[in-house]
Amino acid sequence: MTQTVAVLGTGKIGEALLSGMIRAGWRPEDLLVTSRRPEREAELTKRYGVAAVTNADAAKRADILILAVKPQDMGTLLDELSPHVTADRLVISAAAGITTAFIEERLAAGTPVVRVMPNTPVLVDEGMSVISAGSHAVAEHLSHAEEIFGGVGKTLRVPEDRQDAATALSGSGPAYFYFLVEAMTDAGILLGLPRAQAHDLIVQSAIGAAVMLRDSGEHPVKLREAVTSPAGTTISAIRELEKHGVRAALIAALEAARDRSRELASGNG
């Protein structure tokens, strides 16, 4: 790990990547950070022992640039970077809805760009990051992205035209589970449980179910059937879910998220 990596934009996701790289063995002296606020730069320097630099300095010094700014700030950042980024740099974008083509056309011809869509569980090293190559990125560049984002969870390579679907499933995915936990907690209160107890019951059940899905290798239908006894409580609940069209509503919701991702990527924000 002798390459120099710069994280441009050190909000929650940027800091999570920074800390994940250090835990994975990157040396702090090989890591650079940028921030709009001097106090934030001082905080990161003290916490991680990394150097805080300007965006222009990062572009000149780093072998790999991770662009972790908000999508609406990407154009301004690229204008600032473009005079300094040469085609031998690797540029990794973690900004939702920003295509590799958008970045490529603003940088030196031939610059390799990799697009990554992480989700918020990268903050607890359980993220899902979806990785796509731009027109000039090769396997080596994707491996670099996997090495970085693999420190905060799992990674998956997909063609860029599937990024909108991945955004709907995993990028926005945690919000669907939080919504479900919120609804189930309200149901627990209705059934007579204190909120804290209902919350604990649901969260541990969700963790256990997720681990079983991940580690058992079983199809979710089989795992669900193992809980569903004939004429029992579970099948009564599932009948109500089906009666109210929950499955169809979820499919429609994910289609809406995918379509909105496409709109954002096309500039119709």
C-alpha cells in the first residue's frame, strides 16, 4: 500500500472510508484529506494523523482521488481539480447519481474513473458498495476501489447501467428496513409492549434474520417457511401482508427509487 490516496470531502462517508483504510493497513502518511472547514481538517488530522491539504494539492500529490462530496458540489470540485489531474491518476466517485461520463468529460482525456455507490452502514463496517468501471478503467482500477471500500463492508461489481437498480436496492435499502422497524415498533406498542422492549425485540430479530440469510446459504422462502407453522401465528400475519399488497408495494417502491436515480443521473434533479 505505497500509493497516496486523497479523500476529497470528509463528511460521514468520507471519514468512514478514511478510518476503514487505516484499520486495513494504510499508513496515515499515505493518506490526504480535504475539507471546506479548517476546524474539520484539524479534527481529522488529530484523530487519524493524516495530512489536510487543498483540493489542488490533493490532485497533484495523490495517486488515487476519492470524490466523496455531495452530488450538487461535484461540478464545482471537478472544475477545481481539472487543471491538476493527469491521466495517470485514478478517480473514484462516491457521489450518488454522478455518472463516470460526467466526470471523464471534465478531466484529462483517458483518466480512469470508477463509480461507487456505498450505503450508510459503511459507518459500522457493514456497508454494501456497488462498483462500476468508466470507459478508461480496467480491472486493476476496480481492484483498487474494492481494496478501499472492502475495508468498510462488502463490494460488488456491476455494469454502470445497473447502478440505478443497485441504488434502489442497497443505496436506499437501509431506509426501507428502518421504516419497517418503525412500523413494527408501533405495532408492538399497540399490542401492549413498552416502546423500548418492542424496539429491542425487533432489532435483535432483524440482526438474527440477517445473519441467517448471510450465513446459511438458504433461500429466504425456505427460511420463512421454517418459521411458518400450519394454522399458526406467522401464516396469519403473512396472509394480512399479502392481503394489503405489501409485496407489490415494495416492488413499486424500488421501481420508483430506480427511476428517481435515473432522473438524478441525467441532471433532472
